[in-house]
Amino acid sequence: MFLIQRLYHLHDVLEAHRGRLYMLLAATLFLFLFVALPANLTGLEDNVDGMKGYPWFYLAFVGAAALVYGVLSYLVYRVLPGVGRSLAVLLGLAFLLAALVFAFLYQTDAGVLDNFVFSRPAAMAPGLASLAADTGILAASLIVAFALLVASPGAVSNLAAILVIGSLLLSGFSLASVSERANRKSETAGARDTKLFHYSKTGKNVLLVFLDGSMTGYMPDIVAAEPGLPKRFAGFTWYSNVVSTGNRTINGLPAVFGGFDYTVSAVNARPGTLKDKVSNAYRIYVENFSQHGYQVLYSDPFWFGLQRKGDCELFNDQYEKTGQATCIHSIGKYLGDLKERAPGEPSSFLGLAGQYLAVALYKIAPSSLRQTIYGDGRWLGLSYSWKKKRDKYLGNYFSLVTLGEHSDAAAPRNSFIFLTNEMTRATQHLGPECLPDRALTPEHPAIRPVVEKYGAEDTAAIYQTTRCAVSSLGRYMDWMRANGVYDNTMIVIVSDHGWASNNPLLKNVKDQQRYSMFQSFLMVKPFQAGGEAMKESKTFISNANVPGMICEVLGGCRDRATGKIIRDEPLKGSVRLHETPWQPTGQTRDAYVIDALYEVSGDVTRNDSWKRLR
């Protein structure tokens, strides 16, 4: 009875404001939930290839949705009795207040969202504490909404109007940012023709392949499954006892260019901005190899300029204009209709819109409901994540298997080539032709034995994707051999970090999933070693040793930023391993933010080799 009396009291207070408040709250909820949040979430998309025209498509979708939403809101208002309209205003304001709290003040840290799949989904598991907190927030939102409406309905109208304007501004800024990123010169940087990678037949070549997120712990199983691989990789040494100094690309890759002076701890110890310090690592090969007469090409130098795909515009402004090196973006380009060879789904803008709407609902939902909305990456059945992951995989896979088509042996002088591939960041269950198919679920007869072997669906997908990546690189080795540039090329294949997984190399390590993030990949072939058999080395080594190996070709590389000479030196002692946020926004202006610090030495397969420092 008391609640009914309070509701009728509110009904009397809102007499002169009810229609305006209902309209403003309806508009605010639509703009916040269906427009501002989904548009802002486009910032989660790493790869902006294919997003040209997205803002216009998105605006068209929003326009159509607004028409339907507006009609339904009007009909609801007309049907409701007077007190029902007042109740709708109260519940609408309470919902808006709760949504603002859940979206911006009370978020669950479920880790990195990559292709709309969280790295730590267990963090969103509901519990009594989260249920109590959610109930408290919802109850408080209802009480505050009632108090505000009773005290000053006019002020609530003004607040709603401000939120409408704010949502429109946020949406406009987000869509403009997407348009700018998709159309900037750096994103379209590429070669003048489809021959991207040029090798010399008579001189020397150095090829550095960065295979994002791959791990050498799967190599024994890969070789067992493909006995012909050792012949393709003749002369290579693959390192099984190898670690990365970081758990992300942003903190692990700089050391592949600059060595131990570009680990997280070493970077933080030097003055200067993080952007400048990270970018300094990328210039060491450029400056030293160009001085020795090499033509230098960087393809997709991730995080150069502290940009996810690498800022080719900045790179070329610094180095191409001086004739030292060229930067291009090659992943996913020059592929024609190759992607149509893979089974899957047609592109659907509505599917993408549904994906962003599901993620927006996740952001404003009570924490105890987020796991239900996420649904193991299915996002209330609106999931577009499989297709996005499939597209990312295919763009990288076909870029890898067509390397020979985009290479020649006509370079007039020595050549240094750095190229990136990230198919192992879009791990999939794959068919015999290395093509993803949605029918290949963990229960599929061809997939179930792999899942049972590795004890986890994600680990099985990592193995399959790594196997296809290594096999595809083997085809490129065949092309180099057939075109007379294999023996006179030093080849290094390396990764920046691993993945949280049941990595078979670390099966006896207590915290296997965590430390697997630091299990790297490293294969090295020196010059004139093509007649030797592929072999394994159990030497304790880090991907930060790679610059020393490569720079030894020149007798050492000088790093202008530190004044040191980088040479090939054996790894002594332990290696520090750093966990940091995955994007620049998670760091400070001048340094990485270290979330956790570990140390490893000796045999990484032993549990006592690993230690947490903080």
C-alpha cells in the first residue's frame, strides 16, 4: 500500500513533465544503448581493413532502428494509463542510472577481448558477492531515480537532454575515428605492384618472420603429424627452451628488434616517452643494414609508433624519404577472391550490428548476468565473433600461403625483409586443407580426438593453427629453394609471446596456463646451411637474443638510443617476464604498467625453473 501511495504521489508531481520526460528518457536510452555504446565499441577492432564505409552503413542501420523504436515507444505511451506512464518514467530513469554505473564504474575484468572472445572468461562467474552488489546498485538506482523525480523533475529533464547531446557527440567522435583510421595513408601503405618481397640471387638476404602468438612447444607433435617438414626446413635449428620477455605483442615484440635493452624493465628504466622508446627498437635493423648496403623492407611492424598495425606513415616519413627503408601493410591484401575458397557465412552488416549490440548489453548488464550474455563467446546468439575470427584467420592464412606469388629473386643488392603474420592469433578448428569451417565443433569426429589429447578446446585450436602456420611457411621455404635464394638467405622465424593454454612443453609446470603466455617460438637458419638436417636445440634462450643473432651478420649493430653494440652472446642467468596491459591506453605516457613480474632460468619444462617476483 505504501509503495502504491508513493507511486501516486510521484504521478501527481510529474503531471506537467510526464510527456517531456518520457520522450527524453526514451531518446537517451536509445542513443546510449543502440548508438553511442556500439559506435564506441568499434575501438575494440584491431584491424580496420574492410571497415571503409562502416560509418555510413552504421548510420543507416541506426536510422532504421530509430524509426522502429520511435513508433513502438509512442504506441506504448499511448496505450499506458496515466499512472503507468509515470511508472515508465521512473523505471526508465532507474534503468539509465544503473546502466551508467554498470557501464563505467562496475566492470568485470575478464581480460583481453580479441575477436570478441575474452581471455579470462572465468572472471565473470557470478557469486554471492556480485549478486549482492548488483541488487544494491539496482535498488539504489530506483531510490535515487524516485528522489530526483520528486525533488526536481525539471532538473531530470535537463540531465536527460545533456545525455542526449553527450551520446550524439560520443557517437560522432567514434564514427569519425573509425573513418579516419580506415582511410589514413598509413593503412593503405603498400608496394607499387603485387611483388612485395624482393630477394637477391647473388648477394645476401636476411628474412625475419614474426609469427604472432606462436609457441614452439607444439613442434614435436607438428613434425610427427607432417614427417616431410624437416626436409622443407633443412638447415634450421628450432629452439624448444625459448621464452619471451613479455606476454603481449606491445611488450614482447620490441625486444625482437632491439634485444634486452627493449624489455619492459629496460624500457621503463630509460627517460623519454614510451612511443619514442619502443619505436627506437625498430630502427636498429633499418639503420645498420641500410648502412651496409641492404635494401630494407618492413611489412606490418606492429606497434611501431605505438599503433597496433604499425604506423607506416610515420615510418616512411622517417626512413623512406632518406632511402633507408620502406614500410608496407601486406596482411590481407592482394588476395583476390581466395577467401571464397573457405566455407562459411556471407558478410552481414546486420550480423556485425547485432554483435556490437550484444557487447553493449554486456557492458550495461549487472555483473551476475554478464556470463549469461557472453555465453562462451556466443553473445546471446547474436555472435558475429566466429566470422570475424574466421576473416582474420583467412586474411593471414592466404597472405602466408601466397608469399611465393608476391616475392621475386630480382633484388639488385642485398636485402633485409621483416614480415608479419598473425594467423596464430586467430586460432581455429581446421579441416585438412587448413580452412576453418563452423561445422568443425569440438564434438566433430575429426576434432574430438585433438581436444581429448590436449585436454582443452582452445589448446586444440592453437595446435591446429600453429601446425598450419608452420606448414605454410614450409611452402615458402620450397619457393625460396626453387628460386635459388634459400642458401644465401639467413632466416629467423620468431614470435612475440605465447598463449594461456595447455602447452605440452610445460605439462609439468604448476601454473602451466599462465607461464604458457611466455613460451615463445624460434627457428633459425644461417647462411649456407641448406644441406644440413633440421635439428632441435635445448639451449635456454629468449626471443630477445634474436637481434644479436641477426646483427652478427654485420659484425654487430649499433643502437643509437643506448650507444651499445648488439652482438650474438649466449644467454646467462635468468630472464624476467613481464605482464602488462595490452594497449597503449593501459600504460603511462613514459612507461609500461607492470601488472605482474616473473623470472625463469634453465630448463623451462621444470616447475622449479619458474618464479613469481610480484
